[in-house]
Amino acid sequence: MRPTSLIPAFVDAIARLQERVPYASAFARSNAGTSARVSALSTICQPISPQAGFTLSAWTGERFLEISSDRLDPAAVAQTTARLLERLRALPRPDDAIMIDPGPLLDRRFSQDMQHDSRLIPAAEKVAFATALRQRLLDGSPRMIEATGIIADVHAEICFVNASCQLGQELHRIREMALGTFSDGTHQAELHGGFERIGGWEHRTLEHRFIEDLRHDGPRLLGAGRLPDPGEHDCIFSGDFSGMFAHEAFGHGTEQDMFLKDRAKGAEFLGKPVASPLVDMIDDPANGWAASYFFDDEGVLATPTRIISQGVLVNGINDRYSAAVLNRRGLDVAKTANGRREAYDHKPYTRMTNTYFARGTSTFAEMLRTVSHGYYLTHPSNGMEDPKGWGIQLEGAMAEEIEGGRLTGRVFSPVVVTGSVPKLLQSVSQVGDEVVEASLGMCGKGYKEWVKVTDGGPVMRLRAVLA
Amino acid sequence: MSGPAPVAAGLDLAAIAAALRQQPWIAQWQVTQRDSARQERYLTFLAVESERESASTTWTIWTATAAVDGKQGEASFTIQAGEPLAALQEALGRAHAAAQAAWNPAFTLPAAGEDGVAQATTLAPEALADASISADAPGAVACLAQEFATAVAACPWVRPSTLEIFLTTHDRVLINHRGLRLRERRTHAFAEFVLLHRAPGRDEVEFYHQTEAASLQALALGARVARAARCVRDGAQAGTTVPGVQPVVISDEYLAKLLDSFRAHADAGRHASRTNVFTLGEPVIQRRSGPALTVVSDPSVTSLAAYQFDEQGYAPARTALIEADRLVGVVGPARWMRVLGRLPRGMAGTLVVPAGESAPAQLLAGALEVVAFSDLAARYDTGAFSGEIRLAYRHHADGRVEAVTGGSVSGILTQALADCRFSRDTTTCAGYHGPRAVRFAALTVAC
């Protein structure tokens, strides 16, 4: 069954649960799609895991009880409701209940557009495209000893129901990726690239810039050593590197479920400057990038949140529980659409979506001219945040040397950025005039609970500790 | 709750096997049934914020056509409990189309009794599954929460920000068209917690810890909380890391993650696709001093990487991967082992490294001992690794120990191992069993 077909059963379940508790909700999701992957050794074309099921949630006034089922049928909803009520009967009613706002009355269905429905493309055509992508990488790349081409279409159908709203959405996106393995006989290097887009088969392309970047930059990594002069340097972050910086710096740092746990120093800095006045930062689940949706996994309609405005930390992002508790404490917290689950059977947390630095006015050439000695950082790979201590770690595959306002062509690999988040942000002295979307991202809460995100930004000039 | 829920009405293994036998295009098939049941509890400052329970059943079905010119068409898919037989039939139709598009080197699934194939339970059941989790997961969750509270109470300087507990029982049944039928139960205990502490006149700091094991005993939550409490107290008064090239000691899960890169270097798929960095027989380390490195894959050694049978039904087998600093073995899926002309010997299991000879004091003298990184892993292609230091101890020559934070440690694994020393005490974490700590003679520390 489709998740939205369970809405009548969910409405009944919520009515029964709310005879006992102040707030109840239902969330259901099923996934569909295919991944085609071609390498020298194997060809794989398989459906993605359906991960279909639902969760019923009951808020007692002081805690959530949730039960998940992998069966999308009304009988399973009735059984799960009975089980949840049985567990609720064993709990005392709290004296001082926190109320969760169910939001406005809504009954809507949404769907992302696909010009060419990728679910209808035959397996053979998907394999043929992945094969062509692989060949496109290998052609004329003598140092590329192996390449893998991947094309995947990912579809999710989601519904959310509480006492106020009945919402359904269909999300569609396509992912194109490639991995190159390079060798000069002595050294080996690997580099991957790709993109994700909302929509369908119309977005596949053999002409995307990432393909040329892989072919150009992969061989440059062969034999590249670590930085010869680790320490603080003038840097230029590429747009996708800036994106990872945004995500790790004040994406995680403003997730307000961390505020409840006293794990975010940002809680003390709302309304205060944390960055150069050149810095603006936004989380926007509705901007059309690959992590976009119409409503979050708690039924809140997607709207953008300005996190940093001209260097001042102005807003956090939250889930329903975090917003309820913080408002109970007297903070005037605006509800944002950031309650997200890894899957139907995972807990919702406050999570980012499409997080990016806004564009400025400088060009890359202008920035480059002002750096007498420094590095241009590209090909971000992974990052980690510390919202309590405001430490940060960003890692990338390539740092290219800048001398006398020019790129020298010498590259070092890998490169890691560490330091204090506000110190890094306050050192931003130039911001580029074009925002780049890095669309392949996934984000963990700590080291688990993976959800789809994107990040992005313009090129930025700043000072950072590199190694 | 007593283990995973029964298989839902509708599909079951017998019905799936019958449907597969009726497909004329299917020459080989395998079905893996996975039942799992999970209990979770989330605490904030010791108050319960959320409790969750879930159960699921899936069947992962792999099919192949008859081989033509040494190649076979392959397709796999997953179907969930509650789906009707018609859904399986539709999925098989799509699998047929996918198999016609995905041709791979032919191989044959194993049969019971063949060399290297699991016959029944190889390991003692308690090696993989903790009966206290599978029999009463809610009770086990409550016990862990109490263990946490007791441990925190013994450290009155900390505030217990969060605790997340997940306890899961997984049952796996594997059948194939050659009559193989194997069953395994395993349990998984996971805990993540954060302790806070503020030193007078300083900002409050946190210490984050995540741990997982097959049993509650191996999880050792109370002991981990006690250690974390000491770390957060020290971290609250930590000074600044001193940069430079210096001896660095890395231990437990970080050491396990670094050495885990040898699992990739010995991966049969890498060697079959000729994207391996090291060739068999080649040194992986240019030794400068200290004893040579030995790394073994042994799925019969208890850890989260132990198993009764692998993805295709092969039994646990010990395979030497690194001996005397040289790559000597490969391990991985049967199909890639056959491409390499080797007998399948199961997927990689627990990574076992022999204990070293150094006592803790010998390792730590004059070194920077890093106890918490933001993240640390070595790149497969170059062996390069870097990690931001969340908390470290600087062991001065005069015996003083100073907590520090900030900056990063970086190096190249194969160079760093060239003059390292391992501890004589051992640990088991994630899929690793071996020395608890290693001392690298010279790593770069940058601030």
C-alpha cells in the first residue's frame, strides 16, 4: 500500500491516542528507485531498498513513546495503536505537561516534478548510461586505471498526520556519480564527483563539469604530499568547500535539540556577532536543491531560515519537541521545518537541509590577487563539528599553492582545516559572487542517523589552520 | 518482547523459494531473511525524552540466469513483510529485465558440504548473541539506564547531558537453490552519551562517547562513563596543544579505525579489479624499527565483525592478511576470490593484531596521548590520516601530565607504522581485536 492510503487509519489512531495523551502523530514512508553501477569488473542494476513502514508517536506531556511497523496496512496501524495504548497505560500522567503545537489546519498533497519519469526508464537504458559515463571518464585519461559510473533515481512517498494536518508528498531525485582511480605506476589516487537534482531522467548528462574536474584533478593528486608548512595560512575555499564549512560551522551549531542538552555554545550567542559582517548563512528546505521537501517529517511546511545575517547569529533550526521546550523556557523560538528521520523507524531530530553561505561581491580572480602566500582548497571530503567547544575539522583532497597572487600548480593532499568556528568565520575577508551547490551530501547526527543534505556557498577568502 | 516478531502472514521463505523455482529464467537463487527487533531509550539529564520500539522482516533475493560464454545475468532486490505474493511476482518481473542488462563473470553459489561452506553453528551462540538482550530487551534497556545513572552519580562533578541506548536482536536465515539452509542470531548493543563539566572561571565542556558491542558485558557502560568523567574534568582545564613533530599515542576505536584500512588493502574485490594499492607479497611498511606487523582476519574471534556464516554461506576462516610487514592474503566475496583463482574462505571478519610488548608507561613517556579526536580515518589510496584533537594528554619527561586540546594530528599510516610500538594490553572494539594502543614515533601536530 502507498503511505497516503493509510491516512484514514492514521486519523482514527490519532483520535484514539489523543484520548490518552495531549499530542499524537503518524509518519509513513516508502522508497523506490534503481541504482545502476558499472565498473570494469561488475555491472549492477538493482532497486534501492524500499524501507517502507510507519511510526505512531504519542507525546505524554513529558516524553515520546513511538512504535514503528514495517507493514503499510490498516490492520497494522490498529495493532500498533493498541500496543501504544497498552504501553501508555503503564505510564503516569504528568502533572505539568509540556504542550506540543500541532500547527495550522492543513490537508495537502505535493509532488516534485519529473519531466521524464525515471521509474519508467528500462534497466537496460540505465545500465547503458552508467556504462557511457564510465567510458566518458576513461576516454583520453591515460592515468585513470579504473572508473565506476553510477546513475540512480530515488523516489520517496511520505505522509504525515496529526490532529491538525494531513499531508502527503512525493519526492523525486536523480543522482549521477563517478569514481576514478588514477595511477602513475608508483602512486595511486582516488577521486569521486557527481551531482544530485530534484526531478527525473531529464537531468542525466555526460557533459557535467564534475567529469572534467575528475579527469583534470585526479592525476594531479598522484604523489602529492602533505603540506610542507602546516599552520595558519591565508586560504581560499572553493564554493563546495565553503559549503562544507557552512554545514559544519553553524549548521550543527544551531540545531536547537542540542540547545536542550546544553550542547551548543550558539545558544548563548543568538543575536550576537559570530562572523565577519560579510557572512550570511541560510538553511532552506524549499530552495529546489537536492535535499528539498515540501514538509518535514513532523508535518511543518518548508520555509527558509536565515541563520547568520551580516555576521550576526539570528536563528536556529528545530524540531517540534525542541521548539516546544525552548518556548516553554521563555525563548521566543520560531518553528522551523527541520524535524527529520533517517528512516520511518528512526527518531526525529533537528537536522539541516540545504545549507549555504549567501553570495557576496568578489570574484575569484580578485581574491587570488590579494594572497601573497596561501592555499586554494578544493574537493571537500568530510567534516566534523563540535557545537559545544566550537572546534571544527574539515578535510579535502586538494590544496593548491598560491604565491604572489597566482596559483602555482603545486598541489598537496589531503588537507585538513582545524580551528575555532568563530575565529574562522570572523577571518572571512572576501566572499565570492556565485553560489555553488554541493549536492551529493549526507549528514550524520554525531556519527549516525544519516539524512540527505546539500550544502553550498561562494568562494571565500579567510585564514585557517591547515595541515 | 522475546526476540524478533514472527514473520508476517503472506510471504514466507517457503513461498518465496517456491516462486523462484517456478521462474524458468532463474538458474541460481539465494534468499536472506532478516528479522530484527529494536528497543531504544533517549535520556536528557537523566529524564526520559523518548522511548521507541520497532520490528521488521525483509527478504533479500539474489537471482542469476544460466551462464553464457562465462557470464551470467544477475539481479537482486529486497521485499518486506506484509507484501502479497503479487508484489513478489512483480519484483521478479523487474529482476528479469535487470538481469538481462547486468552481465557479470559467472560463478556458482555454494552447496552444503562443499569445502569452506558453513554446515551449522560454528561459533558458540553466546559469541554473537547476548541472551539478556534477545530475551528481554526492555529490561536490558532499563538495566543500562540504571548503570549509567549509577556511574554518573559516582562522579558528582559531571552533568549527564544525554544518553541514547539501542538494543537490537537480528535473526538471519540464508537459503539457496542448492539446498543450503543456515541460521544465525546476533545481538547489538549501542550507547552514546555526553557528559558536561565546567571548571571554575572556564567555559563548560563536553565529552562525547559512543560504544557498541554484541553484549551488555562487552559494552561496559559503567566503566566507560567513569573514564569519560575523568576526561571531561581534565578537558575543562585543558591547555593548548603544542605543535611540532612528536611521538603520539593513539588507542582503542581510533587505532581500530586506522588499522581497518588493511581490510581494504586485502579486499578481494580491489585485487580483482586491479585497483589495489599493494600487490600480494609486497611490503606495506618500510620498517625502520620495532617488531614487524601481523594482521589476520578471523571471523571466529568475538567482535562485531564475527559471524557464523558469510553473505553466501561460507564458514568463518582465519586468513593472514599481513605477515612480516608484507601483504600475504586477500579475503572477500566468493565471486572475487574465484576471479583471483582462490578458494572462497568467507568475508573478512574480526581484524586481529597480536599484542605488542610495551607497557603503558613505556608507550606514554614523552608522548602526546590523544584520547578523543573529532574523527580519524586513513585514506585508502595514500594512507594519509588527519584528526582534530578534542582531548589529549601531554606526558612530560619529568612525569607531569597535562591535558591539552585543539589542533590536529596527521601522518601517513604506512610511514607511521614503520617505527611504532604496540601495547601489551589488548582491546576489542567494533571489528577489531588487538593492542589497545600504539605509539607512533613522529607525527605532525599542527595548531
